[in-house]
Amino acid sequence: MITSQQPKSAAQEIFELRYTAYLDKASIKENSNGAFSDPYDMAPNCHSFIEYIEGMAAGSIRACVYEPLKPHLGIPAQELFPEEMEAHLGLESAVVESNKFVVHPTFQHKALRLKFKLFKNVFDKALEIGADYIVTSPRATQIDFYRGMQFEPISSVKRSLALDFDVVLMACNLNKARKLVATDPKYKTLRRFGLC
């Protein structure tokens, strides 16, 4: 008997997309599941987003929310960079962390527009909760991309919690960034994508 294949859930598509993207960059080891996830994926304060190109999963990003009134709901940056988070942002700041930001190898040539579309989900989440900061922990080679979106490094280099590369914690002060992006012509691309 032939049975039809069940459609994949968005979560499964995201986990498989992450696996493909990280494996392509030698950031993880192969596994039998062909998927990559972590405990934060099940947390109520973490929200994953996916974008498709021509029906294919092209890129994904996750926004993890820290709100001072819900200190029990932590974010990955607090686990890897606890001192830096407290020293630079304080425990009373509302923070959205961007993480698990991946693009399928097939779409790397379209990555800039896709990245902006994905990152808009993070900015929208920050606007929704009235966040003071957005933080992210990119590879050192990706720092310039984030500087262009008003992020600044606030840590030394550390090894990622679950991935095989070094990262740097970067933070964007949203009040300052919005004012600058709104008035400086060189940030017209960020305005067009609704970033800040």
C-alpha cells in the first residue's frame, strides 16, 4: 500500500534548513536526523521565522525575548555572555536576541535581500515588546554586516554554545539607532526594509 507523505511542519523545515546551512559551513557534525535544534526552540519566549524562495525554504532566523518582568525566561546571550549582558545592557532592559540566522547554500547569491527580510522579523518583535536593545552573536567575519545595522561589539571572542565557531556579542541601542537611521541618508536601505 502506498501512503502519501505528511507535509512537514514549519518547525521541521526550519530545523532541516539550519542543519543544511550549518553543515555546509562545517559548523556542526553530521547527524542521523538531518536537523538541528536546541532547547530554546521550545521556550515560549523564542520565535522562529522562515522565508521561502520559489517554494523552497531559503532562510530562517530566531528571535528570543528577555523581559525584566519575566527573568525566568532567559535567552542564549545571557548564558554565553552573562557578565557582558549585565554590564552593558543591565538587567532592567528589555532585549530581543537574534540567533540561528541561516541561509540555504542554494540562495547565498541572494543573501543580502533575504537577510534583510529575515531580520525585519527581529526588529518587528523588538517593536512589539518595546525592547531597549537587540543583541546578536555573529562570527567575527560577519561583524561589518551588523555594524551597518547599528550594532557594536560588547564582548571579546568566545566559542559558540552549540556550534563549531567563535562568536562576538554585539548590541544595537534601538533608541539611538532609530534616530540615526531616520535622519542619515546613507541608511535608506534600512529604512526601506523597515529596520529601525
